[in-house]
Amino acid sequence: MKIVVVGGTGMIGSKLVDALAGRSLEIEIASPSRGVDTVTGEGLAEALSSAQVVVDVSNSSTFDQDVALAFFEASGRNLLAAEEAAGVQHHVVLSAVGTDRLPDSGYFRAKMMQETIVRRANLPYTIVRSTPFFEYINGIVGAAAQGDAIRISPALIQPIAGDDVALALRDVVLGRAQNCALEIVGPDRFRLDDLARQILAANEDPRQIITDSQALYFGAVLREDTLIPGDHPRLAPTRFEDWLRLYVAQSLAPAN
């Protein structure tokens, strides 16, 4: 079976490629650095030739509304059209828990557009909605910084390790199309501002976290439950405290 991983050189994409290794599979990595550009369509036909499954873990280069909308619309339409022409049997796309509940965020509106394009295409599909990755908590904190103060919402969050996202995607890719959205989440629930404090402490960052229920999360105000899953998510095994311990150990390790 041939599987094409769009965005296969990124963090989740490279982990997924590793998770699929060791099986009797043909893995094609599709990214601009490999000569495949989903926005322009360059190299798509060749990459998708004889493919049975395509998994899209690509992302916009920024969270800017206009850039994200342009990326997900062009990429989604080009990719699905090329898949239909190639006879692809299953399209898997990585999305985010809460995408349908954050219309005030331009980035999440763009992700919702991506999902809509997938749902309307004439292809079997599975949408995998993930909560924020442990590895991206630093970015969430950085995006909320205002000088030495960081305003963070106390909304609930159930983040997940990137490795666990890759393993969940592997299982979906090797299974049958569900023609619906599935949710994958970490095992523990936190307040976002408390999680931010843990990351700052791990980084020995002296900046202050200010709890603010009106603080923006990528352009939108969060409700209590915006970022947490519904009733039947797939629970990943890795606990944040274990990941954080390894993160600190790696940051303290001497460079080779």
C-alpha cells in the first residue's frame, strides 16, 4: 500500500513517517522541500500516482488570517482534486479540537474551511481533531506575551504529546475511512494558565502569568470548554508531567 504524507517533513509528519516504518508500505513524503507544493499543485500528480491513502498534516506558515485562509483553501482544493484523479481511497487530515467552536479566530476559520473542503469532496475521509500538542505550549505562551506579562485564559485544556498524535494517525491511516471527525486528547485536564506557569517554570522564565478570562487565544476568547473534547475521544497515554520531565532533561543535556 502506498501512503502519501503531506507535510511529512514537519514535526508531526516526521513522527508519523517513523511510526509507519517497518511495515510493507510505500511511504511518499510530500512537501515543498521534496518538490511537492499543494498550494500551486506542483508535483502533486506524480506524488499521488498509485497512492491508496493520503494523510495531510501540513500547516499554514503563520496564524495570520489571510495567509491561513489562502493556504488551506488552495492546498485543500488542489490536494483533493489530485487525489480524486489518482483514485485515492482514503483521505486523512489532522485538525484541532475546538475548530468548530472558534469562529472569531481567523486561523480556526481557515481550519474549518479545510474540514469543509474535505467533507464535500468525493472521497472517503477521516478528520482527526487533536488537542494542542505539549510541544506547542511554548508557542501558545509566546503568542500571549505583552512585554514581561503574559495574559492567559483559565479555560480547560487537555493537551497531547506529539508522539501520541503520530501513533493515533498511524492507526487511522491503516484503518478504514470513518467519514467523520474523531478526537484525540491527552490523559490529563488542566487550566491553560496553570499549564503556562509550568512551562515558564521549566524554562526558568521569570515572566508573570496573568489569569484573564478575556485573554485572546489566536484571536478568540475561549469559553470554559472550547478546547476540551466531546464524550468519546481517544485518550493518549503520555502524561504531561512525564513529558515535561524529559523536556527539562533534554534542555539541560550538554550539546554534542
